[in-house]
Amino acid sequence: MTSESKLQLVCLQDYEEHASQILPPFVLDFYRGGADQEQTLRDNREAFKRWRLMPRVLRGVEHRLMATTALGYPMSAPIGIAPTAMQKMAHEMGELATAKAASDEGIVYVLSTVATSTIEEVSEAAPKGNNWFQLYIYKDRQVTVDMVRRAEQANFKALVVTVDTVILGRRLATERNELSNTGSSSSNNFVASLFDPSLTWKDISWLKSITKMPIVVKGILRPDDAELAVQHGVAAIAVSNHGGRQLDGVPATIDALPAIVKQVNGRCEVFVDGGITQGTDVFKALALGARMVFFGRPTLWGLAHSGEAGVVSIIRLLKKELDLAMALSDPIQSGGRIHCICRILRPCSWFRCSDLIWWRCIRVLHNYIMTTRR
């Protein structure tokens, strides 16, 4: 690829478009696809557009700092790389390139269980990195214990336990590709053989009993589940719908975030992922109470473009756009956390009325029906 063509990629969408042109169709389907009709996949992005920033002006923003902490570890910015599987399908260095890029840029990297590089290889590639390990609790608990021990020995800093995938959701594009190539849907069979649909909150307590690593529970969308997570002593909650890849029709994560932040009320840290395509998305999530904002698919588009250098470019683009949003919206920082001095308005449309307007509409409709019946 020429240097001129690289210069044309100026935003995350450009990298995605480039990846769509060079990745094999079955790889692109695997990375980009969502569950069923992909309603939630689309809404994860569209939901950010329904939120508006109300910036302050003339308040002196020449001194800006986006550095923060997560789980007590320093970060250069409140962003991190979410776990994404099978990264060597995008680039030969895969997870190793991603881990190096994250380490060099001073942000979190979460290694997927379903990776094409081992825990030990990632640790060797980025020994000073803030590496976290995404974990499933398997039917065979000894397999789970062994993976936790390997993560501990490799100096990983946290466990990110995915709780929304006890059974794999339907991803139609992937199923079509598998049926075309093998005559069977192998992903579901593989997951069914390993994952445990009988998991309960007791298993989170069990996991806490076998490790001192902080535990992040990933896949929370409801305040009542957030409350249970807090009661079971997790270090953080990741508001996530698995990138729209599990149950179609659930809320976009940015819409679910405020109620969970309110419920948690500072008792543990709250992260969010899903639908991040620009720095203002990160800024909106921070303003709504997230401490960290994670992105997954953009990492794959950077890898597909130029490996480690491509992932670095993605990270720097998000940092640049976040810094611009900070400058134009006047956030302040205190206590190691970004506080955004802006008001976020959610527009009322016919399908998003306030409760008061909604009940007034119901009363008017009821009165009309009763009048016509007379």
C-alpha cells in the first residue's frame, strides 16, 4: 500500500471501508456481523446520534488532560481495546500487534479467550502492557482454573468475565458461511460442548474465591443485574450487549448506561462498549458516567490495514477526536476521572416520549375511545 493511500484514511469509518475491500468475505462476516436481523448491532451506533452535547464556551480550555485510572492502574486516556476473537484472520501478528500497540499508547488491552495467540505470547510481546484477560466459565471448572492461573503467572491485571454468552447467539452470516463450507454450523456445536448454561451468580463468588485478580463482569444491561454484581463484590461492570452479537433487540449500550451508573452509585467502576466510531462517542459515554470506554471492531480494521501501526493509528484517532471534544465542550478533571461540563439532551420523538407526555397521550386516546363508544 502506498503512503498516499494511507493518508486518505482520516477516521475510523475509513479504516472499516478499507477492511471491507481487502478481507475475505467470510472473515468480514465473522468480524462485522451481529445476531439475527442485526437490529441491536445497528442501534449500538445509531443510539449515539440520539444524544446531543450542550457545550459551555469561553471558559479557558488550554490545559486539557485525558489521563485517568481504571482499577487503580494509570491510563493515558479513558479508552481500552475490548476482547475480539481470531485476530490473526485480520493480520499475521494478530493479538500480538494489538497488545504492543495498546502498551505503547498506554491503554488497556483485553485478550479474548478465543484468541489466535496465547496468554504467554501476549505477555511476552507486551510485558509492560496493561493486559486484562477475558474469561468464560467452562463446564469443566478445572479448565477455567488453569486459564486463571496462566493469566496470573503472565502478570495480567484483571479478569473480564463474559456473562451474556452461556449459549451462543445466532449469527446468520457466519452460519451461512459455515453451512456452505462444511455443511454444518460448527460454532454452536463447539460452544455447546464447552460453555455452561447453568451458570448463576454463585459462580462469580466461586471465581472470586480462586483468585485475587479484580473481576470485571461484562454483559450487564439492567440495573437489577448491576446491583447483584455489586453485591457479589465485582471490581467493575462492563455495560455490553456483546457488540450486538448475542440477543437481537436488546437496548443499545449507551442507552442502558445511565440507569446502571445511577444504580451502582460509585460502588464499583462502570465501563461500556459497543458502537464506538468516533471520539464524541467516547465523550458522550464519559458524560453519562462511564469511567472507561472500550472499542473492539475498529481494532480489527486497523489490524487489517497495517498491523500494529494500524492499531496505533486507530487509538490515536480516538484520542485526537476525544481531545477535540474536550476542548469544545469544556470538561474538567478531578479525582483521576474526567467530568464533562455539558448537558446531554435526548430528543423526544414519537417513540421516545417522556413519561409525562406518554401518559397524557394515553389519557387523550382513552377519552377519545370512550367518547366514540357513546
